[in-house]
Amino acid sequence: MKKNYLLSPGPTPVPERILLAMAQPIIHHRTPQFSAVFGAAAEKLKGLFHTKQDVIILSSSGTGAMESAVVNCFNKGEKVISVNGGKFGERWTKIAQAFDLVVDEVKIEWGNAVDPQDIKKRLDADKDIKGILIQATESSTTVKMPIKELAAITKERDVLLVVDGITGVGVFDIPMDDWGVDILICGSQKAMMMPPGLGFIALSDKAWAKADKVKNSKFYFDLKKERKNLKDKTTAYTPAVSLVNGLLEALTMMEEETYPKIFARHELLAKGVRAGTDALGLKMVTKSPTEAMTGVYLPEAVNGKKFVKALRDNFGVTFAGGQDQWEGKIIRIAHLGYFGEFDMVIALSSIEMALHKFGHKVNFGAGVGAAEAVLHEGFEVK
Ligand SMILES: *Cc1c(COP(=O)(O)O)cnc(C)c1O
């Protein structure tokens, strides 16, 4: 028997309550029963997004919501900045190019965050730039981007700040209205504790006004059409009914825990894991880490691809390794969504044992012990 643990930053584990909600028989989507669930979920999404705007629910993975932002809010030939500090930034560039936008790509060295002042200079120098495409967390490098600072720069300009918050929304606070984020995007399989399959997107008044003027062709991802349907608590096409049942349960669970406590839990787990990896001598890959996950370099003598595979196939613990230039060099430990203190103990314990198997000298328990010295703060004994 081998017990499996999913410790990857997406998809993340799904709690039993949500699994059970999704196991209900399928009801027809053009019924008051479904509309009640859909409408309640849509209302709760405003709390997650920290916005008064409608949050559109799309039956697609997160990338579909990214594509919908581009096709609804930018015309062919319009100029945008794409911040490319990793695989997901690169995806923004590819989507924008696929729809014939003119992309000013800002390449960032992997592991670094973008400098808001550099973006400000580019906007000052080129008034044709109409959008900035960026991630809240660049998941491939575990970097948290300075969204608040960028929003302060774009707020007073004729520029839309488009944030892929797929590994940010629900991980840490991104109050889109307060900060002035124009487009915020999320996906179901990260902090929301759900299976993959739903994308979410909210637009500011400025972004909706822009969408009114955009002529780009689109069909499935027509956000104005979806917004109109949302007013009637329905969708333009058949929604993923089971996932919407799960969504309402997920948002109910998040509200029960409360958002401030969710953010604090993610911070504590990050702090605990990092105490553990420090104690094991594993260096972090960035000085600007996200609360969603911890990325560390593996010892040079360890083949990271084989290491992650052995953890998955022999220990039953699934982590994400590195991509592209970091393939085989790093490991990413997730702590967003349905994760608690003891999951971090499993993460560190399995890494200690695997390091030993790969010939690296380990003081068994050193990482786990250092983490426990932090993680116990998560428990209150009255
Ligand atoms: C996981 C992730 C995505 C995923 O997109 P999918 O289409 O759902 O695979 C996009 N952006 C970021 C930053 C992510 O972390």
C-alpha cells in the first residue's frame, strides 16, 4: 500500500466537503435550482476578489480567462507590455501575439520581480502602450510581483493593468477596487481548493468601458454576453454544473475560515517551510517569494528530475520541480489552498528522506524540527 500526497502548487488537494458537493446528481442548468447555486457563488466571488464588480465564471482552465481578457479588452495592433519573468509571463506574450497585439516584452531574470519604476519609465516614454499583462505570482519562479505599486502607476493613465492572479487570488489579499487593478483573473485549481475546470475574471469600470469599444472577434469568451447572462443568474452556454456546485461549497468554506485567516495561514506555512529548508541548507530561488509556494535549489549533486520523480513514484509525494532553465535544479513546495501545518511536516520529512537516498548528507529531523518550531504557532490550546 502506498498513500499519496499531492503537494504541488496546482492542482491542489480538494477537501471532502467539496468532493461531496460535486457528487450530487446533475440538475438542468436552466432551472431556478441551478440559478440559486450559481447566483450565490457569483455573489461570494465578489468577496474573494475583494470587489463590487461582477466576477464572470467561465467553464475553462485559467488560460481561457487570460485569453478572454486579451480578446475583450484590446484591439488588434494595440500595444501592451508583457512582463515575462517565467513560463506564465511567457504565456501572456504568446496569447497577446496570437491576437496580433504589439507586445513590448519586459524580460526579467528568473527569480526576480519586476521593478515598477522601469514600467513607469516605459509608460512615460510611449503613450501608445494601453495595457500591462502580469502575474500576481509567477508560479514557475515562485516570485510575487508588485501589483499594488503597479496599480498606483496605471490608475491615473489610459492603461489597463491586467493581473493573472491564478496563484494569487485567495493566497494573499489583492483588493482589486482599492488598489485599482483593472482585470483580475483566477482559476479553480489553486487556492480555491477545487479541481481544474473553472476560470474567473473581473473587470473594473475602466476595463468594461474599454471592452465596449473593442472590435476584436470573439465568440465563446464574450465577457459582455456572459455579464448580461450573469444578471439573470445563468450563463450563455452550458456551465460545468458539478464544478459550480463545488464552487459554492469552496467559497462557503473560505468564508467560514475568513479571508484574513486564510492569508495568515498561508504566511505561517510559508514561514514554517522556509525555516525547514533553511535548516537543511536548501537555498531559496528568489528574494521576492510568494506565500503560495516555496522554491528552493536542490544540492548540485542531486538530479532534480529523478529526485522529484522518486518522491512521487517511490514515496507517494507529488511536488513540482523546475521548468525550462530550472528543470532538474529546483523543487517547489506548495502551501496554498487546502494545506495545514502537518502537510508541511510531510513535505519536509519526505524531502529529508529522499535527500538521504540520493546520497546527500542529512541530519534526519533537522528540517522538520525547525519547521515545527514555527508551525506550532498555528495551534491554540485553551
Ligand atoms: C497555474 C497557473 C496558470 C494555469 O493556467 P491553466 O490554464 O489553468 O493551466 C496560469 N497562470 C498562473 C500564474 C498559474 O499559476
